[in-house]
Amino acid sequence: MKLFCFLWIPLFYLFWSSISSDERLGSGGLWALLLGSIYAVAVFFFGPFIEEGGGFGYSRWLSVSVDLVSVPALAPFVVFALFLPFRVCRDFTRFTLLWLIPDMLIRIIAWNVRNDPAQLILVPILRTAIVMGISGCIQLIMRGKVPGIISASLVLLALPFGASSCYWFFFCQRPREGFILLAITLIPMLLYCVFQLIKTGDKGDSVEKIV
């Protein structure tokens, strides 16, 4: 489980880099790792931001959302938006994936004692699902078509909530609901990857025809 937590996001980053744009990240990649490391260290020493409430109620769900699942995956998008005027990086998907790597590495140290599969396996998958799902929605919104904007906006609002609720269901020993929400949460990420693979394949066919 620790090995999975350690390798999942780096390996997924390499997979996505192999099928996505050939544009180099340059200093954007360094900024992502640096700022992601600062965020991870700050959370490690000063977190959690919200104390875990007793039982399985709303306070527990809020703690899961802010400290484990949704907010850590959304934070790099906020920082990326702040970097836009400086044109440091244009590939927000790879920027956000790189940001997540230092935090997951430090989390392994914090979670070493409990050895909880929900933390070591579910958290990296859910964070990746949020990052990829939101990235796909942004791409859809950027196309400027009204149906795409509406559907993508709805997914943007629902995805972080669904991911946090998924972890919360597993924490509450309700695996049936957890697996259902996990499947739903993964759909945007899978669609984004499939469309990117198709796009990459089309580019390859075009190059072959030109040659």
C-alpha cells in the first residue's frame, strides 16, 4: 500500500505526459514541485486545518474534504491561475499532477503508523480523479460551446463533493456507497484520458499521411 501511494501519481504523470502535449513545462514544472513541497511541509507541521470531529457526521466529512481529498487537489489550480499573467506554464494538467507528488510522499510518513488502505490507496486515486476531471472540464469550457460549458460546470461543482463523500463512505464502513461514488468520480478522468488517446492517435495518423 505504501508503494502504491508512493508511485501512483508519479507513474500517472508519466503516463499522461506520454499521451498529452509535447510542450515542455520548463520553469513551470520546477515551480509546481517547489510550491507543492512548501504546501506539503506546511500541512505536515501545521495541519490539519480542520480538527477531525468525533463520530461520522458533517464535521468529519468537512475534515476529509479540506485536509485529505478535495482542497489539496484544488489548491494547485488556484496557484496556477495566479501564475497565468506571468506565462510561467500553460499545461495546467501536468502542473497540478506534479504539485501533488511532494504532498503524497510526505503523507506516507504521516500515515506510516496507521497503515490505512483508505489513506494510502484511496486518497491518491481520488486526488488524481479530481485533478484530471477538472482539467478535462476546463478544456471543455475553453471550447466555448454552450452545452459543453453547462455540463462541465456541473461536473466541476459535483466532482470535489463526490470525491470527499466517497472517502467518507469508506471511512464510515459503508463500502457499497463508497464504490458507487468511486466509479462515478472516476468517469470524468477516464473520459479525459480516452479522448486524449484518440486525439494523440489522430495526430499520429496525420503525421504518417504527411510522411
